[in-house]
Amino acid sequence: NSLPRLQKRKLVRFCEAFENTGLGDPPHPGLSINPEPRAHAELLMQIAQHEAKRDPAVAFEWYKRGAEAGNVEAMFRLGCHYANGEDPVPQNMKKAQSYFKRAAQNGHIKAKTYAGIGYMIGDGTDIDYTTALQYFDEAADAGDLDAKSYIAHMTENGLGVKKNQTRAIELMQECAALGHRKCKLRLQEIKRTAQRFL
């Protein structure tokens, strides 16, 4: 009874989660797992994902271990936990931004977009349009439509870049053609506004 309740839940469910990874019989939960570092990080991530729907608090602990072992997706998920205030942590955008930046610096595409949002609106950090655009450019180049839509938004409103509605519309049309709903809606708004002046 000396273990905290969360620690007990984590240890009790460890064996179940390990079995679901398909990696064989689990070790005793009190023992450390020491396979090759990358495999270790991936294993911890699999366990966290297994727990995520059943118990976010337990999943959070495994994400922490995965992030410490170098798993980039675990870093991103920790950022999401803090951004959304998911059990067991309160919302903390400063910590969320820190994890998004860590994941982004290690190549996580969606984390680049989220880090860019933080810099664009000053959530968890100071507003820095130049840095926001750098993150968005990298994510957009990797195919993230949300990132491209934010570049369009910044271009339309002259945030960190010269205001250029023609270019902004071109970017929105590119996103809309690939199914981006928000860009479709914004294009419709622009069209309705233009029609009022005809």
C-alpha cells in the first residue's frame, strides 16, 4: 500500500499492455526494460497508446517515459496533454509549446504546425511571426495542409510578411482543392464579400 494509486495502476496494467504489443511475454513490471534504445522508445509509445483510451493518466506516464527515451511521437502527445489539460495535468500552454518545439526539432510535422500556432498567437510563448512562418513553411513543405492554411492567413493579414491577398487566395485554393474545409469556407466568405461590391 506504499505505492501511489497511479503507480499501482501503471504497474498492474504494464503486463497487459506489453502483451498487446506482440513482443512476447512481458518482463516483471518492477524490472527496467533495456532493449536497443530506439526499440525501447517505440515499445514505451505502444504501451502509452494502448492505455490512452482507457486511462489518460496512466498513458501520460508512459508518454513521459517514451519522450525521455527519445520517441518523437511521445513528445508530441505530451504537448497535446498539456495543451488540452488532459488527466492528470492542468492546461499549461508553456509546457505544451516546449514539447511541441522538442518534437518539431526532431522532425515531427504536426508538432511544427502546433509550435507555429503558438508563436503566431502568443500561446505559451511570445508572439514571433518570423518563427511562426518558419515552422509553418517546414510543415507545409512536408505536406501539412493546416500549416499552409496558416501561411495563407498570415499572408492575407500581413503578419510577419507583406500583405498579399492574391497570394493568400492562391494558397487557400491549393488547400481547398485537397479538401481543407476551413480554406473552402474562407474562400466562400471572400467571394461573398466581393459580390457585395459588384
